[in-house]
Amino acid sequence: QLPKRVDVYEVGPRDGLQNELRTLPTRDKARLINALVAAGEKRIEVTSFVSPKWIPQLADAEELLRLVGRREGVVFSALVPNLKGLERAKEAGLQEAAIFISASEAHSKKNINKSIAEALAGAREVTGAALQAGMQVRGYLSTVWGCPYEGDVPVERVVDICRQLVDAGIYQLSLGDTIGIGTPRQTEVLLEALLKHIPVEKLALHLHDTRGTALANALVGLSAGVTTFDASIGGLGGCPYAPGAAGNLATEDAVFMLHGMGVDTGINLDRLVEAGEIAQELIGRKLAGKYLQAALGE
Ligand code: HMG
Ligand code: MG
């Protein structure tokens, strides 16, 4: 029995654009976000309030939030790594903060210059302060299926960190296959272990499609009752010049499969293709999304 309805959480403007070589002008980002809203997307991660030295592509977070404003029924979110980021986010009127930590020490160090324990403490601090400021807070755990530096990540560690993150007060926890290395049986085992401790409504899957397994893993999640899937328009993010980087599960591929299986998303697939076309035009190359290429080739 599949869920009747799932949420797609769009990460193209954040995860996609942070991994593209070309930094888009703010107005182009806003144009893309407007197209996603026009397609019926309701949850969009638009940028990050991280250090501009670390992610220069998203240095215009404040200006972008000003440009996109607020939309009825749509929640714009952004990554927030620390209290400094939260101050910026508050000032910019952000509705939802997304905290993020890793399940492997080496990735944690490389990504945010903190150990897992330090990152957990920081995530608690930011979550508490964001809730107090009236924002809702989502959380990510990265390298759940494997780490680019350490390889396998033990399921027990993942479960332990997930429990701590949920206890910190986030409303949803998104499990990251950061390097797109997960396979379906692994996803089954992982979800089985997690669902003993965490209600399925709290979980989302954030699958990068580096090795072509994102949709298969999403299907395993859907069968296990997961009802939120992160996705990126056109599979944005697979910069061909950045070795190892690859985009997320393409939003149109996910929506096409879901609709075909009788699962509603509230998104208009044709309008989504239009948004994908805009993304391609802005980024200046063909994107990886399979449905997008098929639709544009027709
Ligand atoms: P640090 O260098 O250890 O921190 O960076 P610091 O506190 O010493 O700060 C260094 C400088 O950055 C200082 O400026 C701070 O003021 C400034 P300076 O004195 O040198 O002029 N700074 C900031 N500026 C603006 N906004 C801020 C901020 N914080 C400090 N919020 C830090 C630590 C966490 C800041 C840094 O490592 C960072 O920004 N990392 C973010 C990296 C990132 O965005 N990674 C990608 C997102 S995660 C991801 O993609 C995975 C995900 O998609 C899930 C998955 O796929 O698995 C979510
Ligand atoms: Mg990601």
C-alpha cells in the first residue's frame, strides 16, 4: 500500500547551484524559483546562510530572499550552519531553517570544520534559537549510505545520531546519500533500523544520483511509507568540472514516477519541465534529468 500523497522538497536552488561552477546572478535564481513555484512546488530550499568563503555561489542569500519575497502556501527554507547564519536568516525573514551534520568524522571536518559531537552541539543550539525565533527547523544527516573519505558508515551510528537530532526539536530529518552510493537493499535495512526509533512521518530521503540509484532508493522509501523526497530540478548540481559532484534525484523524474504510480504530489509536470528548461538555459548546459531530456526531445 503506497502513500496517496507525498511532498517533494525542492533543493535545486540550494544543493544544485552550490555545486555548479557557474554562479548565477541573483535575478536568475529568483526567476528559477518563480518557475518552480508556478509548477506547484510548495517547499523550496532556496539558498544557504553559510560562510560565503566556503560557498561563494550562495553569497547573495539576503538579496535573493528579498527578491523572491513570500508566497501564499509556499515555504522557503535555507541551510543555517551556526548562530551567525541564524542571525542573518532571521534578519532576512526566513521561514524555515535547515540544520545539517554528517554521520562520518572526516566529512564533518571537511564540510563544516567540526567533529560530529561539536556539530551535534551546534545543531542543538541553532535549532533551539530558530524555534524560539518562530521558524520551523528541518535537519539533514549526510553520508548516511557511505562517506567519500571513510567508506562504510555503521547503521548503529546513523540511528544514534538521528535520534539525537530528532530530540533536538527538528520537525523532519532528511537522510542524505551525499555521494549517491546507496543501493536498494541497503536502504531497506537502514529504514528498518531507523523506523524502530523514529516515526516514518519524520523522515525524508535526500538522494544524490551519482550512480543512478536514487530513484530505486526512493521507491524503497516510498514502499516503507516515507512521504517526503528531496529532489533537484533537472537533477541540477552535476557540475561536469567538479570531480565527484553529482546532482540530486531529478524532480521531474521523481514526479513522473510518483504520478504514474497513482501518488499525488500537487505538482504540474508540464510546468516542471518548463522550469527545467529555464534551469538549463541559465546554467548553460544540458541537465542530467531523464524525463526533462525526453520531454524536450519530443
Ligand atoms: P569556520 O571557518 O570553521 O568558522 O567555518 P569560523 O566560525 O571560524 O568563521 C570563519 C569566517 O566565516 C569568519 O569570517 C566568520 O565570520 C565567517 P572572517 O572573520 O574570517 O572574516 N562566518 C560566516 N559568514 C557568514 N555566514 C555564516 C558564517 N559563519 C562563519 N553563517 C562554517 C565554519 C560552518 C561557517 C563553514 O564551514 C561553512 O560555512 N560551511 C558550510 C559548508 C556548506 O555549505 N556545505 C554544503 C552544504 S551541506 C550539503 O550539501 C549536504 C546536504 O545536501 C545533504 C547531503 O547531500 O548529504 C545538506
Ligand atoms: Mg545534498
